[in-house]
Amino acid sequence: MDATIVFSPVTNNTAGAAVGKLADAEVHFGDRSLFAGLKLVGFSVWENRNAVRRVVVPSRQYAVNGERRSFALIQPATDATSRERLEAFILERYQAFEAAQG
């Protein structure tokens, strides 16, 4: 993947930090990409009470008949598993980031 994942860890001291949120993440596109020089923001890494981690992707909220819903801004174009691969890649990079932090 010609991209780098950049993390901003959430600490207990972060104002308004939600319980279980570990970090915000950005995808910085590499020089060989059509998106060179750009970044995609809005990802976050979460851990639930059972220590299961997941990635939340950028989304937009909207309302239908007064009910709030959200629409993920990352959608598969052809391969239905492509979003899952991106989420797994972010989790893998977060694990490496944590290990490097000590």
C-alpha cells in the first residue's frame, strides 16, 4: 500500500475522550498515488470491554423521518472485502505503533 497511517493517541487526560477510544488515525497517501500530498482523516481505533479492537471509518450523519443514520464515506468500488482490508491494515499499523511507544 502506498500510504502511511498516522496516529494521534487518546489519553485519559484528553478532554472529552470517550471510553474505549484509543487513537484517531489518518491515511497519508504516498508519492506514487493519484492522491499524493493528500490525507484522509476521520478514522479512529476503539477497544471494547472484551479487548476487541475495531476501526471506525469516516462517515456522515443524516436523518430519515427523524431517525439519525450514518453513511460510511469509504465504500468498496469493486471488491467487497477492500474496506475490511483497509481496517485490518490500520489495526496492524496501530499495533506496531503501540509496540514502538513501549
